[in-house]
Amino acid sequence: MSALVNDDMIVSTTAGRVQGDRVGQCARWRGIPYATPPVGDLRYRSPEPAKKWRDVRPALEFGSVSPQPTTKMIPIPQNLVQSEDCLSLNVWVPEAALTDGRPRPVMVWLHGGAYFIGFSAQPIYNGQALAEDGDVIVVTLNYRLGALGFLDFREFLGSSAETNLGLRDILLALQWVRNNIAAFGGNPENVTLFGESAGGGCVTTLMTMPAAKGLFHRAIAQSSPVTSVYGPERPALIAGMFLELAGVNPDRAATDLRKVDAHELAAHTMDLLNKVATTMPGTVAFAPVVDGDVVHEDPLVAFQAGRAHRVPLIIGSNKDEASLFKLMQSPLMPISKDAVEHMFELVSNDNPTVDVSLNDISGVYRGYPGQKACMGISRDAGFRMPSIWAATAHSAFAPTWMYRFDQAPPLMKLMGLGAMHATELPYVFGTLPTKVGKKDLVFRLGGLAAARRTMDRMHEHWLSFARTGDPEANASRPWPQYRMKTRSTLIIDVTDTVVNDPDAEVRRAWGDVPFGYN
């Protein structure tokens, strides 16, 4: 046992001692608070570091979940409670790191969920396999969501409200990692920040935030909605819509927004999400905003100018992102002709200096205006093209790798769902089943053995990147850097291939000038 971790799995942090437990071939600490509960006067304010405690604090259970509506997409286990006091993190440590004194690379995970749902205790984010297989330290965390984390109430609350609270939470968690991870056997000078969907959007936005400089040294953005970061006008409009749905009089908002229960606030987030998605197709209600404080500019502007942190980056998307939203009957991604046309009309109005032509773009999608073609356009507007634009810009200043995840079991292909949004997550975390059980419907028609081989290769690349900053260095398969001339992209499937500029005709139709909602 190292001098830092004693026989009772007790570690000393800057706030106090925490006690963990063992699972498999690693140790874990769960529910460690990294901030003071953001309640009372701290609601709508930047988080403050956790207050010190005197006795040993058990870190044996996951912390509370940020208040959110109940959804079929991300069910909350009965043993977890929702609470504003949700700012905690979890640490998995390979057993050898407890004894040999060699600092391990650190991987910090940001969960997705459209900035309004999700939590670190989701079983799919179990850090055990990554820690054991990769000999790395894995950190997962909760951050504020929905109205408490990603709405801008400054117009109604004045100086008592701050912006981008979810991002500010993540910044504080990264500072906690910098100050404490060495006590768990981690190397604070080798931190990989990775996330998916909204978590991937947090990654790409943090890459452009001055306050995040030096807090991470590599980045992985999976299905990042890079362009879903909005300017100063939209946030006030969205916040006003939320007040109306929540029945809060704008004239009394300064009082009522602080008095109303957090669960009641969360109850209206789905209503706002649906209203925004249907009136402004292709946009999300909750998202980072350019506030001039922590987010100084549109992330893609920063990427293009070389003002993003020049850290190695892996970025990519899934082949069939939109099919998840069709399956869940969610309006988050427009999949009809009318919705796609409305999206392009609004985006064109927001980008008067850019030639945004639906006619030119739709012409390269076979079958338009059929639903499948609309889903392809929506996928590319939300995830694929923003990722390509970010990769192209960042590759001029720092090592960049791009992927497309195509892997889908036979049943998913038969159902026409393919490689849906978020289906790469168990491949990254190593949480695919070892055999087909009664509840594993996805592999009922086979494909598990092939999927696990794909998982092993993804593991190699992601872990090689965390250790060295190069996903090819410790991997058995090649993955060349993404450069504007070649646009080399790793297609992850039953058999991985490297393709230069895949679907080049589609990319050219969208153009090289980024655009989205402002």
C-alpha cells in the first residue's frame, strides 16, 4: 500500500479524508463532493470549493443526481436521489497504482444528455474496465443541468445570476483533479478530458475557454454539438420562454426563481426542450452561451483562429446519429421535410454572410425529401459537419484525429437504426456484455463477438491517446492524423478502415465555412 492510500482505503484530499472500497482489480471512491452545495444564495452562482470536513468521509455510494425530468432514455435508479446538492465525482484506480508509486494518466469523463438529463452513476459509465484494462485513473462527475445549469437568467436576476453554471462546475471539478488526483495515484500533468453529446459539447467549448487552460492536456469529443453554443440574444429569449412555462411572472422572477423548488424547475425542462425544438428545429433549449466571461467567443471562431487550447484532439460522430431521436420520438433532431426546411430558413437568417442553401445541400442526399434523407441532413447539421469544421480548424494548430463510428449489431441494422447516437459508449467504457443474457436484446440476432473485438480496438486507441497523446502509438491498428489535404478518418466497424475524406460530396455541399444558430 502506498504512503498516500492506507489499508482502509482512506485518501487525504484538500477538503478532508475520504474512504473508498475495492471492486475487481481496482479501488474506487464515489460521491466525493468537489463543491459546496449550490443552494440558497449559491443557486444561479458559480460553484465554490467544498468546505473542509474533519472526520473520514465515506465515499462508498454515488452522489445525488442533478434535478431532471424522468425519461425513458436515461432512467434514474431507485437508490439515487435528485438534489441541488449534486456536485460530486467518482474515482477508479487500478490496483497496481495503489502500491508502486508510478503516476497514472487520468481520464475525466463528462456525461451527455442534451444539457438537461444524465448523471455519472449511469451503469454505462462504470470506470472499472477502463481503469483495469488501461492502467489509468478514471474520474466521472456530475454537473448542474437544465434550468439550474444552462439557462441564462441575468435579464431577470441581474448581477445575482451568472452564466454557464454547468461549465463552471466542470472547471471546478478539473481544478479538484489538478489539486487532488496525485493522492489517488494519478498524474495531474496528464489529464484527458472526454465526453459524448452534451458532454462532448462541453469538451469542445472548454477547449476554447481561457479559464480551462492547463487543466487538461488531451481531449476527446464524441458526437459533439460544436455549433450549439449561442450568442447573447437567444439566451434571454429562451429564459423568458421557460418562465412562461413555469408560471413565473417576469416581474417577480428575482424572488420566485430562488424560492421555487429545484424539482419543480426540472419538471418544466422537458416542456421547454420540446417547445424550442419544434419552434426552432435543430436547436436545443439548454446549451453554453457566449457570455464574455467564461465563454469569450463562438468555439468554432476560436478553433479557426488558433485560440483554442492546442492540445491533441480526437473528434468524431456516429453514422446514424438521428435514428435514436426517431426511436425515442424526440423532436430534438428534425426528421421531416417541413422541419428541415424551417431549420434552414432560420439558420440562413442567423448567417446573412454565409451562403446557406438547402437546395445545394439536399441535392447530395439520395431520396430527399424522404425521412431517411432528412435524418441524414439533421445528423450532419447537428454533429458531423460541426465536428469536421472543428477538426479541420484545430488540425492546423495541434494534432487531431477523426473517426466515424459505424458499428451496429445485426438486429440494429435490421430495424433500420444502425449506429445510433450514443451507441459507441459501451465500446469506449468496455461495458459490453460478455455473453448474451435475457435483457441483451441488442445482440439477440448475434454480433456480440464482433462487437467485443471492435470494443477492444477502440479501447486500444482511446487508452493509447490518454497515455501518449497519440491514439496510434500503443495500438495495433493505424490511425493517421486528420489534415485538411487528406482528411484521413478512422471508420470504426467490424473491420476498421482508414478512409480519406469519406462522403466528400456531402462535405463539399455543406462547404468549409461553419454556420449554425447564433
